[in-house]
Amino acid sequence: MIVLGSRRLSRTSEFFSAGSLVVPFTAQAECPVVVVGDAEHITQQPTYLVVGIDGSEPSKAAVALAFEEADLRGAGLRAISVWQQPPIFTLRGQEDALQAQRRMLSEMTAGFSQQYPDVALKHEVPTGHPVEELAGAAEHALAVVVGRRGRGGYTGMRLGSVVHGLLHRAHCPVITVPLG
């Protein structure tokens, strides 16, 4: 695991800064990367971690690490899958989509609760923008854990917009987990 501090540069400053290591390391490391930007400000008990889940293989790797970290820290785990409502959607279609998100969360976390019986798990399916919802849920978390895309594309594409957004928006440490 690599741990980096962040100066909280804006995206523009980060792009033009020759000394910014956060994005390149986060995008290319073959191990989990923790980016710490703010001082710890945990105000809620019991403590918890947040894991963002989208049903992909990288998010499955994030779930595994999130359970392990929660167990090591004696913390709970909030498993979150954010649903973005399309512009035109029927009420019945929305309920079906939310139900599918809940089912996917259950499938992605299945087995980990037996492996880590002391970790209190809570599933959540908020509606909104993934960066805003995950950052808000992690406001007082020990960390937010998310998967990272594979090796393809340029550096920014390897991160994805949610990871990149969390690096700028989340006040807790952001842990990115590569596939494999």
C-alpha cells in the first residue's frame, strides 16, 4: 500500500503542477493507494468506512479491502451504490432500477459478512451524482474505498471521474484499489 499526502490542488493546478504525484501514483500503482488530504475529523461513533460499489470487478476488489480495513479498525462499513436517475424515467422504472442496485450490493458483499462477522454492514442506494453522494457519506468516515479501472487509456482515464472527483472532494482519506 502506498500512502500519499495531498495539497488539495484544483484540477487545473494539478494538471500544470510538475510536482503533483497524487494522480499519477493513484492511476498507475499496482497496489492500493491511500491519499490523505485533511486532518482526521471523526465525530460520529461508532466509526465507519465507506465503500463505493458499481458492480464492476474493481469495485469487488474495493469491497474486499474495505471489509479487511473495517475489521482491522473495529469499524462499521457503509456499502454505497449511487443511482443516477436519467432525465426521463417512470416511477415504476425507478423502483425497478433501485431494486436492481440493492440486489447488486447484496451480491457484491455476499460472503464477506461471514468472513468478517464483527463488521457491521449497511447497504445504501442514494440517488444523485456518485462523487457528491460518496463524499457526503464519507464526511466523517475513517476512509472512502473505491476500485480503480484497469491499465488501458491515458492516466486520467485509468482513474475514472468518480475517483478523480473524490480525490478533490472527499475530506477523509481516499483509498483506491486496482484490480488484481
